[in-house]
Amino acid sequence: MDLLNTLVDKGLRRELPTREEALAVLATSDDELLDVVAAAGKVRRQWFGRRVKLNYLVNLKSGLCPEDCSYCSQRLGSKAGILKYTWLKPDQASEAAAAGLAGGAKRVCLVASGRGPTDRDVDRVSDTIKAIKDQNEGVEVCACLGLLSDGQAERLREAGADAYNHNLNTSESTYGDITTTHTYADRVDTVQKAHAAGLSACSGLIAGMGESDEDLVDVVYSLRALDPDSVPVNFLIPVEGTPLAKEWNLTPQRCLRILAMVRFVCPDVEVRIAGGREVHLRTMQPLALNLANSIFLGDYLTTEGQAGKADLEMIADAGFEVEGTGQVTLPEHRVTAGGGCGSHAEAGCGSHADAGCGSHESGGCGPCGSAAEEQAPAETRVPETARVSEARTDLVAVRRRGAGTDLAPNA
């Protein structure tokens, strides 16, 4: 397939595909899907071998958020029956993190609901970072606290934070349909602050919120321009009690196409399968490891994930290996250049002005279709609704263990 050969060649050279090529990946047929996975897998192995980086989430403060992000169970006015609690103490957070690290996680992601941290909140998180690092040599810590004010990113960096997450979520043109209490530009500003402070930028997307193929390509191209070191790809978890609870638009095949497209556009970046992989990829999760080189271990912020032991078995059975603390995630050229989707001169990265944010446990995807189906006679064309699997609400479980509870975490 000429398209895939072209994309592999570009990926190995860190060259930006055209928008038409990226859209064509999303439009491939199910008959072509394994070829797409194999092609993107060549690019993944070129830059990351067969390593899988494990990340572990600790929800420092759950629920009661003043923002109205439609995908989030912690949003303003949410009727979801999630855990609600205020800030964990540093020793509580460190204990929660220890479970994930014992399970093989290399990075701990400290997340707190809310519009953004106060200076006092930054002090709390700084104390938590110190507690975790004092007890765990070589651990990476990523903070995800919302919109940052001037100077806060520098303070987190001084406290020992290695990275900051703030996801782009969706295309700039549709952002206002998902969130009204802050803007796309607000998210851009926060990622820029983190980047300028020397923190490793982590910014990704949420697929499955009713967006078009064009929206998906737009957000991934904006991420390429944003130049993050890691790109988490969330698949919407439609939680009851949220505005997007009925958005069941994904199939495992669609998820694989999205991951492949992200890999082709950002070939040498840590692509992470984030929230929703268990719900939407289901038994196809091992295949997705050929596209992404990073996953979350265990549970998410407010919903349960696959058992940590099952994650480790899946990685081993698929022929991959867990990345150790002594291994460097990013290719050498990105480490020496300070990160990003390749060098600005060689990889087609644009300015940092295209950026944004989202949540670790959101995602999903819009309608899919192949070029072949579009050209088929109407009477033989498969209706779009018939290709989308029946809603698997049985796979969405609210987290009742781990951080904020007296029960052991899933790791």
C-alpha cells in the first residue's frame, strides 16, 4: 500500500505527513487495519524498540471542580457517583504512589481537580513530590493541576517535578462545545509555562466526543506544533451523570486507527494509551502496544482500570517488555534537544502557540469510514451505526479503592 510505505518512510525520518495522509489513515478499511498497525509498528520500534513505559495515577483531590468540561465526572454539576475528597496529605499520596511503583510504574502522575492551583496548593504538591522522591530513587513525577499562574511551573520544577500534563483535548474549532469555563488559549498558556520552566511537556487528546476526522487530525497537528515529550491518547469513558454519557462512538478498530495516526504524526514521541483503553479497545489492547509505547497501570482518576497484574501479563504475552527506571524513554536526539516531536528544523514542528489540555480519564472518537465504503453503492454500504459496537456500560466502574479510600489500590 503506497500510503503506508510513504508514512513509514516519513516516520523513520521524523518528517511530518500531509493532512491528507493523516486523514487517509483514519479512513482505511477493516481489511487494511492489520497493515496499518504493522506499518505504524515499524515506526514505533524504530524509536522505542519493544519497551512499554508504565505510569501510575494518584488523584490528590477528587470531585467538586468548578470547571464544566463535558467529558469529566468531576465537573461542575456532575451527578456521577464518584469519590469526593479534598487534598491527600503527602504521606497518603506517597503511600498510594508506592503501590504503582511496586507494580512496575516508572512515572507517578499527581492529579488534582480544579481550575488551577493556588500558591498554597503548589506548596502541598511540592511536599508530596519530595515525599515520593525521598522514598523512591529514580522515580519520575508528573503534575497535573490545571491552569498555572506565573511562577508556579518554576516552583514545581524546583520541588523536583519532572513533567507537567495539560491536555489539548480536541480541536480549537470545537473546544467551546466541550468547555465554556476556560478557553483553548488558557490551556496553550499553561503548556507554554511548563515548557519554559524546563518541565517535560505532556499534552494529549480525548477521542470519542463526537468530533470529526478533521478535528482529530487538527488536534494531533496542534500537538505536533506544541512539541510535547509525551502524548496521552484518551478514549472517552462515558460516565453516567455527565453530558457525554451517551457518546458511545468507538470501536476497537477506530481506536487503533487513531493511535496509528498519532504515531505517524508524532513518530518519536512517547505515545501513551490513557483512559478508556479497557472500555473501547477491550481484547484488542495487546495490538495497540504496537502503536503506543506507554500506558497507565491500574485504575484511573475516578474509574477503575484493568487489574495491574493483567496489564503486566498482557505486555509480556504480546512480546514487549516493561521499561526500567534506568532506561531513557525518549530517543537520544530528543533528549539532547530538550524534547518535542523531533527538531523544529527537521520535523516540521510549528510554534508553541498551538496547544491545550484535557483529563487523563477521558476520550472517545467520532464517526469512522473507509474510502472504499464511501465509493460503494448505497445498498451495500454498512450503516455507520452498525459498525459501532453496542454500549458497554458494564465496563465502566466508578473507582472505590486506592487514593481517598481505606482499600488497597489496583496496581
